[in-house]
Amino acid sequence: MLKIKGIKMYELDDKAMTFTIYYNSKKTTLQTIKEGISKLGYDADEVKADPKAYESLDGCCKA
């Protein structure tokens, strides 16, 4: 996530399976962040997980 320009930091809540992302809206957009999450193999609201990235996740990370 930190590879996306404008993201300052993020927190992962393993139990709730959610990210909290702190970013500079002048350097990136929420849509860009959602696409980055998708490329990691996770759904991000209406942006579904990239199928190839999802398959490469560890079994514990698949819903």
C-alpha cells in the first residue's frame, strides 16, 4: 500500500478484515487506493479483488 503515492500510513484490523488508510487527497484518489487493494487480492467496496492476486493469497487470507 505504501507504494501508492500519497498514502501516508495504513492500519489493518485482522479481526474485522478492514484497512484504515491515511492519505493525501492532493496526491492520490480513493479510486486509486481501491484499485491498489484489488491488486493485492482483496475486495475494496465495489472494486472486486483481482482474481490472479486472490489465488496467490495464503489460505488464511481468503474469505
